[in-house]
Amino acid sequence: MKQRRPALSLGLSTLAMASSFMVWNVFSPIAGSLREAFGLTALQQSVLVAAPVLLGSVMRFPMGIFTDRLGGRRVFTALLLFLVVPLLLTPFVSSYATLLLSAFLLGMAGTAFSVSMTYVSKWYPPQKQGLVLGLAGLGNLGVALSSFLVPLVYRQYGLPGVFYGLAGVILLTTALFRLGAGELPLPEKRQTIRESLQVLRFRATWLLSLYYFLTFGGFVAFSVYLPTLLRELFGLAAADAGLATAGFVAAATFIRPLGGYLADRIGSRQVLLGVFAGITGAALLLAFSLADFGIFAAGCLLAGLCFGLGNGAVFKMVPEIAPGHTGAVTGVVGAAGGVGGFFPPIVLGLLRDGGGTYMPGFLLLAVFACICLWLNGAARRAKGSKPAKVSAA
């Protein structure tokens, strides 16, 4: 049993993250329907789908620290139980304000990422971290599941069916995780909050945060806003847009372990050179294909594959630069990625309301990817293929 415990803990942590991410993404697939039901503007709709991303982002840093200090099994269980409360209350909302409050509270589901990554990383040696953390990242499939299932359930059973159903999923997942997942002994001397905050002083932490702001932020932004784009630009039905978004999420998620594996073999920075160049090309393709579904879909697929490879490569570097601060750095980098998913939907909504086109948003994505490409190349030339380690506090 002890020999199987790392694999079992990895599997159950991935399941818990997938269930949490179903909750984190619940508003996006039905945002168009909620816009009609509550009479929302495009900007209000964008804020609604971005609100869960905000709390799920800023809370990743403290949740990573708590996981280091208290243990992943305990923190993950508490997080899952917390989610049940807003899930059970959401069917009773009657205004945009209360709907937005619900979306904000359910954003805590996004912190499952930093809890899962910190928890799983402690079970495996550094030479396997890239692949293992990539496999743990398959929990992102929860976004694909909600993109596909939530519109179907909403159409049949309305808002109560969606949120009561998810509450049941979370309760079942909590029981399985609590009963089956293991917990490694906590260190005798636990880091203080001040010691954990030392990671904010190091350049490597901020570089990884910037990279993840692009790769995971791009993944989240596309996941939450793609249904809106497909419905508005090409007239797809909600279910069809949800299915297409699920395909995007699945492609970006399943390729993530490959990004980690390649980083194990040839180095993270080498992988990221190709990733950032690919994102630049995909963004330009999207900017000039807003009237052509086939080319737009190809651009989305290329972007999704690059996002997934980049996510796996970036997190391979976290245990390398901070062997004694994995939870803190995971929280900082994960928060940056979540924030990277918060702003683009709002920017796109503002651009659409103000200028009538989404083209400038995709051009901004291309520019930002070029900046990351240049920074990564400069760091690679200065440091070689191995990232500099963060000194222990």
C-alpha cells in the first residue's frame, strides 16, 4: 500500500482538482443564457465570468503556504467542503449583485491548483517533477467537463440542477479524497509566514510568474470567454459552443504532461522558446480571422497546444528554483496565472463595447508573447538551461 500511495495520492488529487475546476468554470458556459435572464450588458457578462478567476487567483498564494504548513490532505478537504456552501445557495439568487457574489465565492475553487501542485510535488523526486506535475495538471479537464455538461444540465433542469448537481460531485470527491489520499509527515520546523514571503524578493519567482501569466492565463481566458466569442462571432448555439470549448480545453490539458516531460529531457527554457513563438503566431492568426470559423478554430487549437506545453514546462521549474519553498512559489506563480485569466475577458468586453471588434485584444496577446520570448531568450543566454535557485530563507 505504501508503494502505491504516491500514485493514489496523485490520482485523487487530480480528481479533486478536476471537480474543483468544474465549479470554477461553472458560469462561463451559461453566461450567454444568464445575460438574457438577468438583462446584462457585455461588460457585466465579462465581469461575471471573470469574477471567479479573481478570487481563485489572489488566494493561490496563501493556500500554497497553508498547504506547506498544514498538509495537502487537510487543506484540500477544507477547501472542498467550503465550496458546497455557495453551490447550495446559488439557486436562490435573484439579482446580478447576488449572482456576482456567488461567482466570487466560488472562485475559491481555483485555489485547488496551488494546493494540488504543492501536495503532489512532495511525493516525487525532482527528476520526475516535470511529468508528474504535468499529470497533476490534468485536473484542468474539469473546465472541459463543465463546458460540455453545464449547458446541457442547465437546459434540462435550470440553475438548481446545475448547482445542486455540482454540490453532490464535490461531496463525493471530498469523501474519496479524505479516505484514500495520504499525507507525508510535516517538517518539525515549519516556515513562518515571513520566511515564505522571502520568495517575493527573487527575480526567478517573478519571471516564472510572468510566463505563467501568459500560458495559464491564456488557457483560462480562452476557456471562460471562448463560448461567448463563438456565439457572437459565428452564431453557434450554447451547447455547440460549449462542446467546441471543451475540445480546446481537452487539447490544452492533455498536452500539458508532454510539456513537463520535454522540460525534463531538454530543459524548460528550450521548450518555452517554441511555446512563446507559437503563441505569437496563433494570436496573429486569430486577430485576422474573426470572420472565418475554420481559420479561427485552427488558431484556437494552436494557442491551446502552446498554452498546455507552456504550463507543463513552467511548473517543472518551480521545485528547481525553490526546493524549500515549493508551496509559496507555487502560490505566487499560480496566482499570476489566474490573474492572467482575469483581465483578458474584461478587456475583450470593453473593446467589443467600445470599438466593435476583438482584433486589438489578440494583437495585444501577440505583443505580450513576444516580450516573454525575448525575456526567456535573455535568461537562457545568461543562465544556460538550468534556472537559478532561490536561496533558502
